[in-house]
Amino acid sequence: MDLVGACRAFVSVSEYGGFTDGAAAAGMSQSVASRRIAALEERFGAQLFERTFRRPVLTPFGRDMLASAVQLVHAADVLLAEAEAVKHQPWRLAVPATCSAAALARLVATARGHGVRLDLRPAGPSRRKELLHAHQVRAALLAVPAQEASWSVPLGLAGARDGGARRIHVETLRLGRASTGPARRIWIQPEDDVPHIRDPLTRLRDAAGLRPGQVLAAPDLTGAAAEVLCSEDLLLCSRAQADELALVWLPIGELTPRRGYALTVAADGDPLPMADRLGEAIARCLSAEDPGRDGEREET
């Protein structure tokens, strides 16, 4: 028996003083209301209404039960309203701060087409993890090694001038004994200041004989890009970022660092439903590329 539905019929009929009006107010037919009240009476083992009169009149038992039935119906209505509100609550998602406003807008628009309302929180790698662990977001695109990632973004070096090369070798940045100019530096932006990207590049710096100060972690992307625009320095970045900053992007000759991202949901939730619905849109937002295409580009 639908206890809430039966109590709703009972309360509405008693309030409106008739089965016809009461049933209509409760959003059901008169026959349905009659059956539900009869089932409730059978369950209680006592009558709720006297049916010997033209209009239904509450029995003493019915009068005693009415207040509890009203409370049950009200509680059910509150529960249903809260469930509806939760369903329409936006998905707070922590995303890389490197994603452009246009890319984020397209992600939000695509999500709406899938019935998902996104509330995006751009942040750096460590901050995204903090937001997730503090349950300030429902999910986050966390930075992970490429082999653990759902989305991968190849990185290269970008500079202000086009030297005509097809790739750049880090060892060419080594200062010779007769060099008089300033050492060219490689700037690592906050999004890439993570061990699986920073450490291989640092090892390559040492193996190539560069000075320690030639590979630097920048406090912010804007400052790093400014240094590159007014010097011979280079920025470690994705091809999409280089295009956005009007820089000339080249793959690195000795290695191909990659940003890796995994969608992680708070409280041990399952990321698969969201990844299945928005996986392609997230890939576009991150400028993640098909591994096959990456390989083809590196061989050119």
C-alpha cells in the first residue's frame, strides 16, 4: 500500500469535506481516493469516515489520526522538494586554471545539453586537490602521470620568435665558455609544477649541462609569459596555450612531457557516468589530443 498516497487522500478529503473535491485537490480521481482511504482503514483496522451521511464525517478514530497523517504528508512533500532541488544542484567541478574562458564556456554549454549544470572552479593542481578533499567541489580534474590519465596533453617549448626549427633540443640552451649573453631560461608554469612533469625536465637540464637557474618554476602564467615575450626565454606549455599567447610552439627533441588528467569524484563516488557524458567536451576544454595524432606530429 502507498501509505503516503493514502494519507494524502485522507487529509485532502477531510479538509475539503467531500470525496470529489478532496480527490481533485490531491490530484487523483474520486475512485482512487476512495480505494486508498479504504485500504488505509483496512490497514488500521478502524474506520476514518462515517459514510452514513451525505458528506463524509470523521469518526473519533479519524479525528485522532488526522494530525499524524498531516505530518506524514508534509514530511513527504518536504522530502520530494529537497530531492528535486538536489537533482538540479549544479555540479561543482575544479578545472585547470589554464583552460581559456572560451573553452570553459563551451564545456558548460555542452554539459547543459546533457542535462548537467556545471559550476566550474578554475584552480592550480594542488588547489584542485584541496578543494576535492575539503568537499568544496563534487569532482576535480586532478593532475596525474600520463600513464594514469584519462586525458593527456603533450607539452613543448614556446618562444616569441620563429627560428625556423621543427623542434628544440634543450642541450642547445647550454652556454658555451665564450658566451657573453644571458642564459636562456625555461619557465615552468604552475599547472606543470608537478613532479611527473618538473622532475624529468630537471633531470634533462642536468644531463644537458644547463645551469640550475635555466629551468625555473614561475609563480604565475602571466609573469612567465611576459618574460618570454621580452626575451629569448621559453615557456613550457601546450600548443593551444602557445597559440593563445601568440608564441611559437615546438616539440622538445629529447622528451615529450605530458599533462595527465583524471576525473576524481569526492567521497568515493563513481566518475564514469560524468566521464561518459562529458568526456569529449572535457578533452576539448583541456586541448587533449588523440595519442595517434601526437605520435604522427612528433615524427614529422
